[in-house]
Amino acid sequence: MKIKKTLDAKGLACPMPIVKTKRAIDEINTGEVLEVLVTDKGAENDIPAWAKSGGHTVIEQKTEEDVLYFYIQKV
Amino acid sequence: MSKKVAIIAANGGMFDAYKVFNIATAAAASDKEVQIFFTFEGLNLIHKQAMHGLEMPAGKEHFAEGFEKANVPAIPQLVEMAQELGVTFIACQMTMDVMGLTKEDFIDGIEVGGAVTFLEYAKDAAPTLTF
């Protein structure tokens, strides 16, 4: 998987991870992958819901040492 | 599916502000068109001075520490973000007249309108939320 851009949103509370993810995805092109790192536990469901609302695909999601990683392919 | 979210902000405390602006910014970041109608105490949330000193409910002041610990953005920061994301703010004309307020008492970039302005926008919005 080729990552075009990484967004570090660790330590931020709702709604910041979503707002920053939105801004970051606006900066990449269709088909490219955005990596998002968050510690807000609400993001576990929020980021996939956000991706769904915009038609983007979460191609991978994992948790490592309390950090959530999302890999989102832009529609 | 509607791409519009309509929000009525009718209360003026700090918790009310978070409810309104968190939902508004999240919706706008999800490519929704968002309009907020500020009425009665809700006008506090966009008032140039009042928005910097919104109060917590009586007896809940101890949550201040929790807000800081959770790294929750300050209200003026959320307001700015909402505007950057294209959220439209409408101040209720009637309430402004009652309270003796003018457009200059509010942050830049707001619109002033009446109930029908909001209803016309909200007629095909989903969801419509009231805080």
C-alpha cells in the first residue's frame, strides 16, 4: 500500500480528528491513500462513518499501543 | 439522502455551544451544507464578547478540568472552523430587536434573518436539530 499523506491527529478530541481528516483528504487525489493516526476512541467508529458519508474506502484499520491507524482511499 | 443539516441554537451556555458547533463542524466536514439559526440565548454563541465567556451550568464548573484534559478546542476556535468549513450562521432578527442588538455585536460573516428564512432552508434538510 502506497501512502500519499499522513495525518497525525493524536491527542485531539472530537470533532478535530474528523475536521482534520476532511482537510487532509482534500489535499490528495482520487485513488490515493491517506494515513490517519488518532487517539480519540470515538474515532474508531467516527472515521469509518465519515468515510462512508463521503464515499471513501477505509482499506485498513488497526490499533497499536492505544493509537488507531486508518488507511483511507479517496473516492 | 439530504445533503443539508439544519440546526437551531436556542441556548447560550458553554455546553450548548459544544453541542451546536461539534455537530455543525462534523456535518460540514462530511460534505453537508449546514445552517445554524441562533435565537434567544443562542445568540450568545456568536456574540463578539459573550462567546469568549460562556458559562457552564451551575454546579458543573468542575468539568473545566475535564475539557482541558480531553484537549477539547475552545469555542471561538470551533466557531472559526465552522465558518471556514462553510457553515452559515443566521441570527434571529426578532430576538436581536428584543435584546437591542445589531449585526455589529456579532462576529463577522453572519447573516440576519427571520423564522421563515430558516424554515425555507430546513424544509428539505435532514436532520434538523435543536439545542
